[in-house]
Amino acid sequence: MASKPPTAEARYTERLTCPWWAWLAVLALVAVLALEISLGAPGPRTWVPLAILVPLTVAGLTWLGRLRIAVTETEFHADDARLPLNVIADVIPLDAEGKRLILGAGADPLAFIIQRPWIGGTVQIMLDDPTDPTPYWVISTRRPEKLAEALLAGRKLQRLPVAQA
């Protein structure tokens, strides 16, 4: 099922695609594997492995890079998951070392994690929702500071008191 883009105007949006070097490396590896399967045999055994493995690899890499994250006026979207901005307590941008520490042995098993190994940056979103057992979200992003700013700005707008008439 394809993920739908957020309907409200996004304050921040990012697609977590695979890097170009991963495409090159994986497609080269698959081409070598397909040629090894054929072993120089004549006929269909020469081209059938390429005709099957290369499109499957392209589909797999496209699927890995389908994930979108977005901050709208009221919610944070991470693929199909939705987080209301008013339950965010704090947002901590992390570099690759911080990501390694937060996802290591001390990670909370109840945390919601969307992690892409080829993306170094991450944000940790601390939650303040007594009805949700999830203590925090960890989301990969190429621009952790910008995502953290957008989340904190949206949270601030959600928590502003409404003027009474």
C-alpha cells in the first residue's frame, strides 16, 4: 500500500531515499550474480537472470526509499504513523554517534523507531502523553536540526492558548 502525502500544507517534508552509491553497488552486485547464474550458457539462461533480478532489485531499492516524513500544522507524519504535535515534550537532533548510542543496548523496547542505516542524522522526539506507553520516537533524517526546529515550532503553535471571544 502506497503512503499518501499529508493533506495539510507541510512545514517540513523529506523523503528518505537510498543514496546513489547504494543503487550503483547493489545493481553491480546483482548483475554479477545474474552473470554467474548463466555461467556463459547459450540461450535464455544468458539473459533470463538479468531480466528477472535487475527489475526486482530496482523495485526493492525503490520500496526502501519510499518513506516520507513531514511536519504539518497539527501532526508529524512518518510514513503511515501520525503524531499530534501537542504531545511532543522535546526534540533532540542527533548526529551519527548520537544515533548509535540511542539505538544501542540502552534503547527502550517501547520506542517507535524508523531508522535508515544510510542516513547518519536522527531526531529523538520525547513524548508527553500519559495514554501512550511509547516514551519517544527515533526518526532518521538528513537534516536533524531543521526537522527539530519544525517540530518545536509546530508544538509551540499547538500549545498557544486560544483567545476567548
